[in-house]
Amino acid sequence: MSRQAGRGTESKKMNSELFTLTYGALVTQLCKDYENDEDVNKQLDKMGYNIGVRLIEDFLARSSVGRCHDFRETADVIAKIAFKMYLGITPSITNWSPGGDEFSLILENNPLVDFVELPDNHSSLIYSNLLCGVLRGALEMVQMAVDVKFVQDTLKGDSVTEIRMKFLRRIEDNLPAGEE
């Protein structure tokens, strides 16, 4: 019985490492395909956005989470359920703005950066920028426009990875002209 339990843990670790290495290969290829880090950062954000747009359906189906009533509740769901479900980590939520429209996710351990060291010639690369796009795309699908950006990154010598999220506005459902 304990051998089977151990296999599940080993399998998750292998899947996690495979994902991390595959992501690293993707970023390496983007660095070869684009002339500068800013273009790579934009591509990672765009790819993440497209993933988030599709991932939200899976998240809502698997998590049974209902509609969030405010941005604080949204932050809790992102940190405690979504990150745990897809990356196996639970970031802490800190640095709320006085208006409650902005907060930081602190990742003590970012699984995307395992085995990674940024070369000196890529100092402006935001290696995990895919995460910002995923968050933006997923929240847009539930009618929330947000700005998401990295503030700190362990790959750049910071002690933690910090993602800053700012609520911009509610997106209204607009039906095409002539449809009601």
C-alpha cells in the first residue's frame, strides 16, 4: 500500500520536472527566435493569456468555485485554489492597496524557475511572464480586467518572486448588435 502512495508522489514530481524543463526549452527557443528580451516577454505574456482564456473553464469545472463577490475573494481563490491546483504552490497575498484594488502574490518557491539560471545577456527577460498572461486571460473570461506584472524575481537576485495584480474594471457583457 505505501509503495503505491509513493508512486503517486514520484509521478507528480516527474510531471512537475518535465513541465519545468519543457517550459525552459520553450523560453530558450523564444530567445533564439526574437531579437530582444522585450519581444520574448511580450510573447510569453501573449501565450499565457491564450492559456488562461482556455484554462478558466477547466478551473471552474474542477474546483466548483462560484462567482467571487469582490477582488479580495478573487485573490484568495487565485492563491489558495488555482496556484495549488496547477502549480502545487500556495502564494501568500500581501501589500493590499488602501482602496483594495491592488495586491501582491508572493511566491516563496516558483516551480517554473527550477534548474534555471539567466545568462547575463538576458537581464531584462521576465522568465515566468507566462504566469502574468495566464492570470490576465483567465480573469478576463470572468469579466475582470486586471493589470498583472512581476515586481520581484528570484532569478534576478530577489529573495522572493512577487506578482502584482491591479483590478482595472469589470468587463460588461455586450451582445452583438441585433441580438438580445
